[in-house]
Amino acid sequence: MSQPLVRADNPYSIFRLPEALTCWPAVSVMAASFLVAALVFALGGALARVWMGFTVLLALVAIVVGLAGISGAGACLSDLARKRPYRGLVGYFIAGLLCLPKLLGAGLLMMLAALALFLALAVVFFICKIPVLGPLLLVVVVPVAVLAMAALMLALYVASSIVGPALWDGERVMHSLSITWHITRKYPFAAIGKIVGGMLLSAIFASMLFGLIISASFTVGGLFAAVVGMGGDFGGGMGYGMRYGMGGGFNPLAIMMGGASGHVMGAGVGFSLVFALASAFVFLLPLMVGVLTWCEFSEKVDLDSIRQAADEKLQDMNNKMADLKEKAQVQAAAAAAAATAATQKTHAASPAAEQPSEATPAAPVAPTTAVAAANSAPAAPAAPAAAPACPQCHGTVQAGDRFCEHCGHKLV
């Protein structure tokens, strides 16, 4: 009696790896993105004569399109592993494109963690430069540093295979990193064994597939050159592809650039389609390895508690940052107030004679007799004085006027 490849107690066995080759939505979105990226990159090379900026810009667009296709295929494989319904090619491409910032953020955080370990080791080795005590410290520091670096490399290897599938499965960046850390810490050898076994199977299949495709391409290319009668042009294009192809290998896009004939251009597009499809098949296998690893080990840890702990740590970090920001604002306000008080004190201490005011005239000094009379006179409430009037027209005049301004009567 034959044994099933996928056991009932392990629905995410590595033997489900060939299912990626039959996932046509993943194959289609990746192959289409690779083909579009290759055409955009070729267009950028053709526009290099106009302006080199077009080449750089279109190369960036081609990279984004290719990565979005890979990410979208990973999301499709996650649906396949979880046995969820498919979303469609456009939906997977958009999902992969939206997932690229998360992947970039997770990658930057992992790089920062690795950089922190490098800096810590650099500081420790700098301390070990002490003439007498340094060599004794190195006896302990070197083994610890080697073990720490080995643990970092193991963690990064596992994380690079699990973080992406976690993000494709709907996890947030910090949640995916926390879950990956717990998986790496709790199941290091089981996870690394599953990943290494899957990668070996993927490499064997990829070498067989590309060997077969390249042999068939050379055979078809020779037959094409013999029948169509363009051996010189096609040979030139093939030589160009072998000399300047990526990695020194066969580059079907170079055939399009190597010959000027329409037949060679058509053959180049055909070879591009074949290699884009083959590349899609090959890249699906390591993606499926990561997806199966994530799906299996994510069910062995408590996801809710890990997410809650990650949220609490993130909230604590945000609170600490807010406290530091508030303290900095308070200190800045106190420093500004102290500077203002010092400035006011400096202005108040300066003599009044050094700061004359040209706009305000000096008040006249009253005579001594008037001051004495004012001091000796009893204080009495001032009564409002009646306004003077002209005796003839009874119009209001000003005190000291010699003639009435209304009728001209002489007042004095």
C-alpha cells in the first residue's frame, strides 16, 4: 500500500513543493511581471542615446515591476497553502506592489540589528586593545563573538525566508519580525532544516529545468538560423547575448539587440517569453519553501500573545519617545525664559542717561516758589472751571484770547 506524500498531521510538508508549479495565477503574475520588466529595461537601454536619465528611471521601474511580481506570486502561494480562494492577476500584482514598502521596512530593521551587533563587537575589540588585559579578554571575547555572529547569520537566514511569507499572509512588520524571532529562538534547527531541504530541492529542479531550456534554445536557434538563412545576424545576436548577458550566460533579450532583422527581433521576443516563464517556475519554488515554513511554524507559537507583546513594547517605546520629546521642549522653554530674563536684567541695569529718548522731550522744571506754594497749599478737590464766553455774542472763547473768534469783540 502506497504512502501519501502529504501526511494528514502535517498539511505544510515540504513535499507540497511541486504544487507551486501548478499554481497558474502565481506563474502568470510572475512571468508577466518579468516580461514587462525586461521590456521596460530594454526600452531604457534604447533611450540611452536620448538621455541617460531615461535609462536609470526605466531601470528602477523595471526593478519595481519585477519585485512586485515576485511579491504578488508569494501572496498567491500563501493563498494556495492556506487553501484560500484566488484573487486574480491584477489583485495579486497590486497586493505585491503594496507589500514592497513592508518588505523594505523589515529588511532595513534586520540590517539595523546586524549593524548593531557589528558595532558592539567593534567596541569590544577596541577595548581589547589594552596592552596587558586585552589578550586575556580576547580568549573569552572571540568565542562569544563567533557564537553571536553564527546566531545572527542563522537568524537572518531563517528570517529572510519567513518574514516575507508572514507579510504576504497579512501580518504587520513588527508582528512578523516578532513572530519570526520567536520561531527562530524556539525551533532553530527544525526551521533551518526545512528551509535547507526545500532550497536543495529547488536548486536541483532549477538546474535541470534551465539546462533543458538552454539546450533546447540552442538547438532551436541553430535550426532557425539554418532555415531562415540569417546565420550571420543570428550568430552575431547569439554571440552578443553570450558575451554581454547577465552573469555571462544566455540572455535572450540580447538577441533582440544583437540583430537588426525583424525575424531576429521576433525570435528574441519568443526566447524572452520562454525564459520568463522558466524563471517564473524557478523562482516559485523558494517562495513556496518560505510559505510552507511560515505556515507550519506559525501554528506552533501563540500568535496572539506575540502580537500583544510586540504592540506593548512598541507602545512603551512611543511613550518613552514622547516623554523625551516633552522633556526636551520643557528644557528648551526654560532655557528661552532664562535667556529672556537675563536680557531684561541687563537692560534694567544699564544707566538711564545712556539710553536717551529723542521722541519724548524733557519736562520743564517748575520754579522754586511754585513748588513751595504747591507743597504748602492744602490738598483740595479740583472743581471743573467754567469755559470763558464772549460778553457780546456769548460764544465760547479760549483763555488768553484778546478778541472773540465769533464776532471779533475785544475781550481785554
